[in-house]
Amino acid sequence: MTKDGNQMGINTRLAHSGNNPHDYFGFINPPVVHASTVLYPNAATMAARGQKYTYGTRGTPTTDALASAIDGLEGSAGTIVVPSGLAAVMVPLLAFLSAGDHVLIVDSVYHPTRNFADTMLKRLGVEVEYYDPHVGAGIAALIKSSTRVVFTESPASNTFEVQDIPAIASAAHAAGAIVMMDNTWATPLYFRPLDHGVDISIHAATKYPAGHSDVLLGTASANKACWKQLCETFYTMGCCAGPDDVYQVLRGLRTMGVRLDHHQRSALDIAGWLEGQPGVARVLHPALASHPDHDLWKRDFCGSSGIFSIVLAGGGQKQQHAFLDALRIFGLGYSWGGYESLAVPVFLGDRVVAKGPYDGPLVRLQIGLEDVDDLKADLARGLAAAAAA
Ligand SMILES: Cc1ncc(COP(=O)(O)O)c(C=O)c1O
């Protein structure tokens, strides 16, 4: 990429970022380097570790290509590439938390992040506290002298509350804490966390960057102040990603802009249509004007992706299961960001603050790349089945 790359349009940047084809004989895509051992020309170079690549766990031309593409999108000083989105959550938390520290985690966080905090972090002596996604500047009242990290995720997993990230970041920084954000929903195309005060931006690259439900990968991108500590922990833990998976995600990035644009348009069309359907109490999509956090979303985000939830109008698990079982195109399966539509029942039993109330059971929808009319017909089948249950 040329130096003025940041001025170019996003699809141009996605098409050309990461590697320079002329570094590898002009081949457009970078080599997939399978490596543990890297040879040194002599003992002195070896003793000094005096060359760019030293061992497979510490980076290859393949991981560098992806990390550099992500740095360009995030505006970060450095990016680690790890084997899953969950690992991308875990490594930064382990990098910055020690026994006796306090961490504030948004209550509407992705469940396995909560599980990691409640099991591993607590066992290591970290005090874990959950806060309301709408806390905003009020986070200041929860910060203690031992608070090292405020962990955010916006919009929230499953219930899609939007957090006031700049207000949280300024309160955290005033108290000497750093801010991490799981930014998987928006991708750096629709929200750039570091521009809003976040110190480390985390992605399940498994979702939109990979885009085809066949790869697990995670990235964590740090600003200059946090990069060294994040990178050293990554090296210490040796949790590097496999080269084929890294390559697949770089390949996915090339088309992520056009795919996201399609996901965005289809999801908004379907979400708006669902608001008028009998049997739907609410649609939890922050880009809808009816969403309580719509103004905050409009202030900070420049797009929306393809995942949101609906609240059925009354009923319980029987109606929720009837809805899900009637679907023929939407698959019942976890994850999202792939080309195919998915639906999952939402469970809020782990929450301590952000529990609702909601008028009925929740279902989360991932809108894939299929034709919208077919997806609407499928959802109408689900709603009819729920009404009849
Ligand atoms: C918001 C969020 N963060 C992180 C992850 C974890 O990603 P992975 O499945 O790659 O571990 C997920 C997965 O669903 C997610 O939804």
C-alpha cells in the first residue's frame, strides 16, 4: 500500500492491504508459510536473534500480511493473530491483569468471555465485576484503585445495547485503567475503537473477515502504549494461529466490504419488516430508529452488520422452539458472519444486570447472503408456528 493508503476507499484498501506482491516474485497473494524452524546464516546472527524471522511462533510472512492489513484497518500499532476469537479475548486480559487487580466487564458480554473471567481470572486472583451496558460516564463510580481493565463489547451480544465508548474510555483513562473492546459486530469498517479511546480492539475474525463458516481465528490490535505488553504475552503463551487459517482470513478480507454491505442491507430490510409482523414484540437492531440506543449508534458507528435479535410477543420456550423448528433456510447453529443465515435461542440466565425484562422469548438472527424474500418467507413460517404453538 502507498503512504496515502488511508485516503483511499475501503474496498480499494481491503483489496491491496497486507502484503506487497513484489516481495514475492509478483504473486498477488502472499505465500502460506508452514514453519517451526527458521535457519540463521551463522552463530553470531543466531545469538543476537539478528534477523526478521526467528521461529514459527513469533510470526511469518503470512501472519505479518494479515496483521499488517488489520493494523491498517484499525489504526493500531500492532496486531496479534491467535487461533480463535475467544483466544483474542483471553490473551489481552491475561496480558494486563494480575492477582489483586479488578476488572470491569460489561454484563451483556459474549458468554464464553464471562465464563473465562468467572473461572480462570477469578482462580488467578482477579476480582471480576459486571456493569450495566448503559453505564456510560457512570463507570467512574465503579472504578477502584485496583481497576486495571474495563472490558467493553458494543453492541452487546444477543441484546444489542450500544455502549458510550468515548465516555467509558475517558473515565477509565482518568483512573489509569485501560479499555478493551470486542468489536466483532461492527468490524473495523463500521467502528474503529482506537479512534474512540479504546486501547485494544478485539475481533473474532471467524465471523465477517473469514466469512464462510469454515475457519476459526482471532485478532487483537493495540495502540502504541499497549502493544509491547500484548505482544510479549502472546510470545510467552505461544498461541500462534495455523498458516492456512491465517491465509483464509486474509483472503476473506478482500471481499469483506462487499459482503458486509449486502449483510447490512438485507438485515435492515428484514429487521424493519419484522417490526410490522404480528407475533413480534420488538426488534433489537441498533440501526432501527426504534432502538433505544439508536442515537448513540448513529453518533459513533458508520454502518451495521447482519446480526440482531427479535423478541417474540409473549409465550416462552415452547413458542421459541416452535419458531426455530419451523425454519427451513435459517440453520440452527452458533457463530455468525458467514454466507448463510442462522438462528439461535437467546439465553439471558447468566446476566446479573442487563436481564430485561422482555415481553417474550428472544431469538438471535444472522442474516446471510441469501435472497431477502426467501428469508422473509422462512421467518413468516417461524412466526406462524410460534403463534400456533
Ligand atoms: C462477540 C463475539 N466475540 C468473540 C467470539 C468468539 O469467537 P470464536 O468463535 O472464534 O472463538 C464470538 C463467537 O461467537 C462472538 O460472538
